[in-house]
Amino acid sequence: MKNSKAAILLWSSQVFYLLFIPVWFAFFGLTMMMTQEEQQLSVFSDVLVYMAGAYPVVLIFTIAMSWTAYHKKNWKKMIITNSLPILWIAPILLTFLIANFL
């Protein structure tokens, strides 16, 4: 191991990201059902739906890029790429928290 703290950070965050896939699947399913009800969607809403659906692709990409940066000992790039899935997780968690507690 090159840096055990960085490896633990990678493993723990990526396990969390993988455990979040069922939550994303439910959220994306609700998003798709909502968009099917509307007949005409704007280009902006289409882009948002595709961005929401890109989470598994982004997750696979960030896992590969994070471990590549880890093996090249580029710690800053590793942390930045490993934190990209938070851009999908944070809005979904905020939506569920607001819907359940407010």
C-alpha cells in the first residue's frame, strides 16, 4: 500500500457510493415517472434528467480515475475525483430530508 489512510478513504467512500445506488434508482425512477406525465419537456429538463441518470456511469469513471491517481501518488487528484459523486448524492439526500422532515 502506498498510503493506508488514502486507501481507507477510497474504500470507505466508494462503498458508500455503491450502497447509495438503490436510493439513486428509486429517485431516478420517480424522476422518470414524473417526466412521462408531461407531454412536452424543455431542453433544460431533458438535460437534467440525463444528468440524474448518469450517476452509475460517473461512479464507475470516478472509481477508476481515483484508483489510477492513487497508484500514481497524485493525492490531490484522487480526492477531487473521488468526491465527484457527491454532486449527485447531496441533492438527492436533501430532497429526501426536506420531504420527510419539513
